[in-house]
Amino acid sequence: MTTSTSARVEPAQAGSTPVLAARTRGLRKVYGHTVAVDRVDLDVPEGAVLGMLGPNGSGKTTTIRMLLGLVRPTEGEVELLGKALPDGAAQALPHVGALVEGPGFHPFLSGRENLRRVAAFEPLLATGSIKQAVEDALERVGLAAAAHRRYRGYSLGMKQRLGLAAALLVERKMIVLDEPTNGLDPAGTREVRNVIADLHDAGTTVVVSSHLLSEIEATCTHVAVLHRGTVVAQGGLGDLLQAENSSLLVVTPEHNQALNVLRDARISARPTPEGVRVELIGTTAPAVIEALVTAGIPVHEARRQRTGLEELFARLTEAQEADEGLSAVDTIEEGA
């Protein structure tokens, strides 16, 4: 896989193009002389949990706001649930729940009262179903016991939970969550993970933005990596990790001898506490084992080492920095 702005690994499909819940083409947003998002082509497969990964200022929130019709793009196209925006917003948006840039509620109303007000404006929720829908949503995010308390007394994590509850008031085709674990303790983070897993099991498409690699790796099936307003890679999480040059860990008591044999065979390797780690660049695992066994090196175990998301992210962003130097895309505060 190349590590340029056009790098992409498409999700594995059985000979067919995946159905997309959302897509953008040539998406660009400029504030004055500052480019916040630049030529973003994003594919969100139907039923996937897509993690938008990038540091603060990478363009994640701006991209999400354009995807939801909250901000008009300077250039480019947005399609949501098969409808082109902005013309198709009225048809698509009722089927999309979102938590973007933190929730905003009335400070002197309770969590339950705030949620009932939101529910009253849900076009897909019948008036007679509001009460039960509110209670179900509060229970789902672990806020039922504190629902009577005024919103102004909520912690940051509780505010995040209430915002998530608002997104879950009705059954959605798609849920978009911008930094959903912000302010949550470990227990709250686990609950959000469980909610995302439940949505995925039900076939709901979920888009989650985060700068926390561990959260993306724990919850997502697909990833889009953003850096300086551009998408540097996207695709199935497993496909992206496998696309990077993998390595082989060879467990052997004869570290030095193994290194010498591999280097004589022009195979890149380095020592580890267990043996040697062999980079599978221009070679294969069977060829490595054959070279060692032929030389009389005892091989107790050999296993592939998968590239972790943190290492992948570092490779992608560092490669772009090296290719471009100072990027033409300036980052801004995404709430602008």
C-alpha cells in the first residue's frame, strides 16, 4: 500500500462493490485563506463501523459537519443514505442520529426533560411513543438514575451520555459520533463501546471520530486516517493493517547465528528478547524458515507480527510529512 493522499484499501467484498451509506467526492472547505478540508474522498460502507482517525485539527469534525449538512462545502459532493446533499437532506437526515462537538441542552432542565424536548421534534417518533423512547434511551446510556438532575449539574461525561441518548431516541440507519468517549471514565467508555457493538450487530452504520487509536482499534471495522485536512488512507481495518509490510518473529536460542545467516541471505532482521524479527520485504516466511533450517539454526516457533494501528498511523502521517514537507493545508480549530 502506498502512503500518499490517494492511498486506499477497499473492503474485501465477494466480487462486488460495497453499498455505501455515505460518500464524499472532492470535498473541500475553506475559511478565508485557510483550508480546513482538502479534496476528501470518503466511502462509508453500509453496516460498517468506520473510525475517522486523526489528531486534533486534522479535519475530522469539519468533514462530519459537511457530511451531515451542517456546513456547506466550498467544493465537492456529499451523498448520505443515497441522497445528494443539500437537496436530499430532508429525506436522509431523519434516519441519522448524531453527536457532534458535544451536546447542547437547557441548563436548568433535567436530563429527562431535555431529552423529551428533543424527542418532540423527532419526525420518526410518534407523540404517544415519546415517553417510552426517552426512558429506553436513558437506560441504554446508563443515565436513568441521574435523569431527574438538572443538566447544569452534569459532569462532562454525563453530558456526553445525554447527547448519545438523543442520537439513539429512534432506530436509525446511521449514527455519527464525534469523540463520543470524551470526558468518560473507563466504565463509561466501555458502555459506549457496547452501544456501538449493539448498533453494529443490528446492521446500523456507525461513524466514529477520535484521536484515540485504542478506541478506533477496539470498536471499528473500517478506518479513514485524516492528516492535515486530507484522507491519507482508508479501508477495512484488517486490510489496512495487513497491507503494510508485515514481519515474522522467529523464536530461536541462537540469536546471533540466526542474524548472521539471514544477513548473508540479504534478509532484513533484528534481534528481540525471544529471537529475531524478520521484515518480510522481498521475501516470504517459508523462505526465511528454509534459510535458517538449512543452516542448522533451531527454530522453536515462527509467527507473523501484525502491524498495530498506532504504528500504521505513524507510518502514514510521517510518510506524508516527508513527501510534502510543509503541507499546503493549514489546520484550524475544527469548531470554527
